[in-house]
Amino acid sequence: MTSDTDPLVKIRGLRFFRGERAIFDGVDIDIPRGKITAIMGPSGSGKTTLLKLIGGQLRPQAGSVEVDGQNIHRLSRRALYRLRIRMGMLFQSGALLTDISVFDNVAYPLREHAPLPSSMIRKLVLLKLESVGLRGARGLMPSELSGGMARRVALARAMALDPMMIMYDEPFTGQDPISLGVLVQLIRALNDASRITSIIVSHDVQETAEIADYIYVISNGRVIDHGSPDAMLKSNAPWTRQFMHGLADGPVPFHYPAPGLEQDLLGT
């Protein structure tokens, strides 16, 4: 049994390797209910991999990932699919189905998983599109949308089944300043209005810190630091300070490990 005070996602001792490279090596993370939790770190630090582990697409070599009290990697396929229906996902690319309209993209999960009459599906789709400001675009094709509009349609689709949690994979990447501002406000407003749990993986510090309730910073397979956005921005920890403020000098070196330049040039 779980309570409202228990974390929705509880990760303990997570170890995941690709070949001999440790993506995660003993990671502990708690995702509280009804809040926006950010998982931040440099490119290649395993942020998207973490979402796949939470969703059960990948299996760890050790440790556990629990979602709403259920160990994801011990569930049967049917039980895992039932749990996934309660998870929304906003992919980095948006991942809209290109051959069907905006309306049909948002309606797709409802038609697949909700035994509802078409009249009810129509109303739900219009409500979801209204919440992201795109009800008037329901007849457009994905190719007719701007990048920001496509990301908002993808968000409406992620919300279609009223999930308990939405996972955002780099939601701010490639957005112009106006679209980015709209997305930031939408994520915060939808999270608060629907009382859902949001997980954002990102390396966009300013936008993520603006809306997150709590931040985990990961690198080299471990949690480097965690705390409120204000605490992370004011942290004196060298690695956290370098990442949060985009400093060139710090624990993360400019040069990839290599022999001395003179030795390399002379071939000695």
C-alpha cells in the first residue's frame, strides 16, 4: 500500500551499464507526488536512459525502480502495460504521427485504451487541445505546425488519458524564445491544475530551474547534488556551480584525456 506522502517513483541502488561503461552506478532518487522534479546533467549523462528505466523499456543490472509502489522490472508484461497507461510521455522530437491530423494524434491513445463513444472522445480531445491553446489547429497536419506548436500537440496527447505522471525528455530543446516561454508556463500550469507528477530531464538550466520544485544533478553515473532550484543555483560545490552557471573552468575539464601535446606531435 502507498500513501500520498510516499514518493511516486523510488529508485534505489540503480546500476545500469552499456558494455563496460557505467551509465548509473548506485543511484538513489525519489520523485515526490504532485511536484515537478528535474533530472539535470550534461549531454550523455544518462537522463533519457533514466526515463526508459522508469518506463520499463530497459532493465537495470542491479537496484530497483518502483512506480506507485510497484517494482517496474518485476511486473508481468500485462501489468507493466496497465501501469504505462497511467504514464504520459513527451518525447524530445514530439514524435507526432505524421500521416494523421492534430485531432487524430491526440485522439489516438483514447481510441486505443479508453472504451468511449466517439462523441466523448471528440469532447476530450477538444478540451486537451484547448488546454495547450491549439483547439483551432485540430484540423492541421503535423507538417503544417511550427516546432513549438508540435511540442504543444505532443503535450496534449501525453495528457489525453489523464495520467498520474508525465515524463518530459528535453522539452525545451530547439525552441525559439516565445515557444520556450509558452512551454515553461504550460508545464507549470498543467502540473498545478491537474495535480500530476512531472519529471523533466534537461540540461537547460534557466528554464528548468524556473519551474522545478526539486532538482537532481547527475554525472558520471552518480547523483552529484540535489536540492531546491535556489539551493542548486547557490551551491558552493564545484561541479554543481560549474554546471548550473555554465562555467568553462571547473571539475569538468575542457580537454578530453590525451597524451601531452609535445609527445603527440613528435610521435614519441
